[in-house]
Amino acid sequence: MESSPSIQQKPASTSQLVFVTVAHPNEMKDRNTRRKISRHVMKEIGRSRRRKPQKDQIVLNSSEKPPSPESRKAVATQLDKHIQQTSNFQTRQSPQSALPQSSSSIFSHPDSDRAFFSPPVSARARRLISFLNRDDSSMCRVFRMICFTLAMADDGAMYMALAESALYTGQDTQDSLIQENSHSLQHYTDSLGLLNGRLRNRTSSIVESIIGMMIFLSAYDLRIRNFVRWSIHMDGLQRIVESRGGLYTLKSYHLQRFLIWSDMVGSMSLDTPPRFPLHGCIVSTLHEYPVSPVLAGTLSTLQDRCPTLWDICPLLESLSGLAQLASKSLPFNWYKNTALTQNFGLLVHSMLNLPRREIPADQNNPMAPGLTMRETIRLASLLFLTAPVNYLAANRDLYSDHGDGFQKLLASKALDWSGLEDLELWALVICMLTVNNEDQIGILSRIHAIMGMNGLDWQGVLQKLRQIAWMDSVFCNEVKRLKIRLN
């Protein structure tokens, strides 16, 4: 009696891969840690030593004929069709997961298992990849690369990457007003829980990965404009960094840089002084550029009018130089320009450290005109820098929470724009581009009046703006909409 082909082997016991994370040498003395190592690591080593090598016993029918070439070809054809259908399905589901043509062309043999080299990608992996490659995000691309790298080894960073990616689920990518949803909040909560566990563990040292995690949390809160949570994270970061001895103790240049930027971007949104001082990762001097005749006349008028305006004049001059430097590069390449990003950081930090002067309620007060003009220029500069800083942070939200206050200042009767008509036009246009409300008819009428008095068309308006401080590539879409409203 002939036996049919059979394979006799014992089922191998499956072992689960477990990572045992040890953040500090003292954790090796902990009983739970030693038990985990003994259970998941040493146990498998001892089991593999005791286990005898398994030999598969294959019994073939000696009278059975080998398959003919025609049958092999038919099986290979069916296999190729199945692989092609699977590949097409994966390509429709996720274009990023498909292999390039060059990588699959090397397997020219019809019997090669090409399905092995294009495995299906999980939904979590696709979200992590989209987090890394998305154009619009709460983090710049370099920052996302660091978070993506940490997510490969740190569960907290992985949950933060998933939370940031989940913000865009079911939303229009063109809509800059991103809302937090249940999926992103769940990932955020999981990441926060892991971080709290590490902070409460007395045997765990404050390593730089914890600081990086807190920066990721603050960047996420900035994207959804939750400034209460952002302030809590930044206060904690300030205490941790100060307990370590300051920013100089951080070994990672990128962590120093991103910590300062997260602090400055949030401080711009709240109009408060930054928590952290400038560090070596930010230059100490701005590039000098020639001042246009229009700006030179404006600065001279401001300096002659009131001593209160003296400290605001260098800010306008620095804005003009920075705009000239930024005009030489497109916004999506700014993060590659180290000199440009450092100049942005220095100017934003200097502007945020300017003292806030209280404007007298009585407009007949002799100090009221100068203080009102100073605060108007300071807020206009803040709103002007909001757009390029958002581009550096990979956001596209040009609107600011300070627009309503700025609009009220522009309507103040204490302002005297005589001799400063070009500066007035610059401030009015910034208000139109960054203030998102319906009460803009008065601002539009004032722009029309200035254009009529000076005989300016729209190109003439743009020329005046460039002589003060302007970035065409940043305000491109907003300028087009404003041009339509003015015509």
C-alpha cells in the first residue's frame, strides 16, 4: 500500500518578542525589571539550549511523477495573476506602500515570490508614513523626522505621531483650522500616560527623550490652539531644563533649537515674553540690508515725533532686512536655509521681549498718541511675522487671535498718520490679511482712500509694501483675494 506525501513535524512553540527598556542602571536592581528580563529573555535562551534540533520527515510517493513543464507554467501564471491583483489592491489603498518599478524588476524569474517583497502595510504604519511626508503639519519636516525616528523605539513618540496624523482624518487638507477628534485625543492621552509614568518613576532619570516627548506634546497643542495645555507643558519643560542646568546641558542641537522655537511660536500666539533665552543655535546678529528711501523717511518721522517710538524703529528696520532675505527663497525651502531660520528666531525673540506699554484711557493724555502708535506698530509687526513663522512650523494658519485688538487700535482717534501714509497703508493691508471677521468695510475704505490720494493702482500698492517690509510668496493667496475685493 503506497503512502501519500506527508510532512511530519512538531508544532514549534511561539515566543513573543518583548522589549525591556532600562532608562537608568539602577533599574536593574528593581525586582519587577529583573523578573521581566528573566521571564522574557533568559527563559527563551534556556529553552533553546534544552530543545533538540527538529528534523522534518518528508515521505514522498516513489511512483509519483514530477510535475510537467506545462503544469509548472500554468501554476506560475496563476500565481502571477494573484500577485498582480494583490499589488493593484495595495496600490489603490496606499500609493506610498507600493514598490517602485526598479525594485521589483530584479526578480525576473517567473517563480520568484514577488508577493514577499510587497507585503501589505498596516493602517498604523501608513499613518506614521503620512505623518512624516505631510506638507501641512504641526511640526516642520526636520522635527517630524526626529519624532518619526523616536517613534521606532519609544511608544510615547509613536502615539504622538499617530495623534498628529489622526488630526487630519476626514478633514479637508486645505482647511487650516484643524479640530481635535476622538482618535487623536486617544493617542494623545496614551502618550501622556506613558510620559507621566516615566516622570513619576524615581529611578528613571530625566533623559533627553522625555524632553523631546514634551516638545512633541506642546507642538500638538499649538496646532489645535489649546494654549492652556501648551502652557502646562512649557512650564514643566522650563523646570526640567533649569534643574539640569539650562539649555547648554542638552546634548542635541535639534532639541535646543525646537525647544526655543516651540516657546517662541506659542508666545507669539499669546503675545507674552518667551520663557527660554536665546542659545548658541540662534545667531546673535541680523544680516544688514540697505534701507529703502520710503522706510528711511518713515523711520526719520517716527524718531522725530516722540521718544516713545525710538525702540520700535530698529524693529521695523530688521523686518525690512528679513523680508529681503526671505524673498530670495521659497517658503517650502526655508527650513533648509539655516541663516534665514536663525534670523527669524532672533527677530521674533527680540520683538517678544519688547516691553508692553499700557495706553492711557484718556485720549487727551499727552502720552496717548505716542503709546498708541507704538503699540499699533508692535502688533502689526507681530501679525506680519505670524505668517512666515507658521510657514517655518509647516502650518498655514495666517489668522491671529490679536487681530481684533489690532483693528481697534487702527480705529483709534489718537493715531496721527501725517507723514506716515506708507506705514499706514502697510498696517491696513496686514490687518486685512490676518484679521478674520466681517467688520472690514472701514479698513477697505481707508485703503481705497490712500490709493486715490496717491494715484496708486494695485501694483503701486505692492511696490509701497515692498519698500516697508513684504513677502510676496507668503501672502500670495491672501493678496489675490484682497485684490478682488478692492476692484
